[in-house]
Amino acid sequence: MGKGTEETWQSLLHSKCGISRIELFDCSQHACQIAGEIKNFDPAQFIEKKEIKKMGRFIHFAVAASEYALQASGIKVTPENEERVGVYIGSGIGGFDVIEREHLNLINHGPRRISPFFIPATIVNLASGHVSIRTGAKGPNSATATACTTSAHAIGDSYKIIQRDDADVMICGGAEASITAMGIGGFASMRALSTRNNDPEKASRPFDRDRDGFIVGEGSGILILEELEYAKKRGANIIAEIVGYGMSADAFHVTSPPDNGDGAYRVMKNALKDAKLDPSKIDYLNAHGTSTPVGDKIETIAIKRTFGADTKVAVSSTKSMTGHLLGGAGALEAGVCVLAIRDQIAPPTINQENPDPDCDLDYVPNVARQMKIDYALTNSFGFGGTNGALIFKKFEG
């Protein structure tokens, strides 16, 4: 899709699909042979050569995305503000690539050949750790690992950290790099992935009648949140405000939501309550929309429960283009909401070709739409029944 904010955003607005045959490993024996890989990524553009091998690929992505975000924000960490700048970056799985590589070293060569960097290259909180170390940010430092809701929770928790005055600035989001033989094989064994291997760009088709599973993507999304007066004082270019955060649990099943979408409904309701908003105020909704037969139908039910059966809210799933970034998805899609507000345009759900009577909302089919967007909401749902929703508002300076 691209590297950095504007390149990625333009790809989304032009309905570009980033899904293709897997090149990161030999996928010839796999049921699913396609994914949303980042092509031509060189960590040496962001990280010193001797440090690269000390980090899993998900950390490389988080460092790169944080650098892009910090450059765009103009934030400088200094001795004067270092204790008021925090980092909160999650990952659903962490260094899956390193785990596989070092396990092979153990099997083939014995325990003495395991890399001394194995553990710190793998564990989830080292994305936050490295960004903190590299920037000098000494404020709150944490990480979430809540499956596909990970980075939505990281952003929401960061919002609350600022609200309770524990920080002025939070570097927050998520990263994932699970396009590995075990990662793809594991999801495929659950029959969760699309097997449309001969037509990768058409494989992720949220809410379409012919959807057959999700596509794993990789990458990172990072947002810079600031306390409003702090941002104004330093003359920040404020793109949008975060005004609502909701959490909920399905308390139902490890991988499947309840048929009535109760957890998804309650998480949107909780975010709206936090924002003190009537549902009718939401103009655009970036759906979890993974392209699974059950999940998309149930999210549609939950949206109707929240906004009304005859709602006209514009809904799109950008996973139709990016694939599903798992723990990185919520932050990427939060960023999409912010840019949709900035440019007053809703990105599309591509591959909307065959209407599904169970999915009958306005999914912004195939082509981006210029429209008024004062408020945008994004959903994230994870295995274990963990849900998060975020609401962003157009900034009225």
C-alpha cells in the first residue's frame, strides 16, 4: 500500500489493493498463499545496522511508523518534556518470525545456537521499549496484547492516560509481522483465511456475498496524541480530536461473536457514551470488517442495533485493500478515520461486487466518496471476545 502516511492514504483513496502472493517464505504447501506484505522494506532506513538483528520485524515496523509520526507532528523530546511523553505500542503476537527462526536453530543446532537477542527481539513490549529508548520518552510506557483489538486499546488507553494528567503526549498504536509459515498455517488450520489464491486482489471482500475468509496483512500504525492546550501552546498542526473510547467483552466464545453482535453493539454504545454523542452524529464508520462470512454479518447486525435499522451511516472496511494487520489493525484504521476527517473523504470497501442480503448497509462500494465527516468511529474486535471502539472529531480551532 505504501510507506508513510500520504503514500498509504493515496493508495486507499484510489482503491489500490496491497494483497499478493506471499514472498516472505515458501508458501507452496499452504492452503492460503496470499497476504498483504510490505514490499521493499529496508529497516536500515530507520535503524542502525548493528541494531536491526536485535529486533523482530514487528519492532522494525513500529520504529519506522513512530519516526514518520513524530516527524509529521513536529514533537521533539527534550529534557524539559521527556517525563511527560509516553509510549504505548502493542502487538497481538510479537516476534513470530524470530520465534520460528530460533526454534529451528534449537532443533537443528542445539540450545547454544539460540541468539542472545531472541527474547528481547520477540516480546510484545519491546516495540514500546525501543521507541522510548530511541526518542528519550520517559513518561508512561506500556504495551497491549489483546489480539486484533490491541492497537485500538493502546490508543484508547493512551487517551485516558492524558486525560488523567499522567502525560501530555503519547506515541501510541500497534505493529504486527505475522506473515510466517506458522502464522499463516495456524490461521488457515482454523479455516479463517481466504483461499482465493489465484485472484489475490479480489480475495479480501468484506460484506460481499462471496467472501470466504480474511487475509493477513502486516505493518504498523502510530498516532501522536497530545493534551489539547499543550498542542495549542506549541503551535501543533492539530488534525482531529479523539473524543470517545469504548471497551467491552463478548463473554461468549474464543473465536466467534454472539449472533446478535452484543459485544460489538455495547462497545460502540460505550464509546458514544464516553464521547457524549448521539449515534446520529457519526458520519463515517471504519468497520472491523475482516471478510469472514460470520463476522461481517454480525458486525452489520451490531451497527444496525447501534445506529438504527435504517441507518445511512457510511461504513467501509479498508481491510479489503490492506488485509488484516491483526494487532496493528486498530491503529492503522484509527489513522484512516483521522485522515477521512482531515480530507472530508471516506475510503472505499473494494471488491463489492455481489450484494449480500445479510449485509445491506452503505459500505462505500469500490470508490472513495467525498462527503461531510465531522465524527468518525472505528471498530476493533479480537479473539477472546475483546472489543474496542474509538471516536474522532473534526477539530474546530
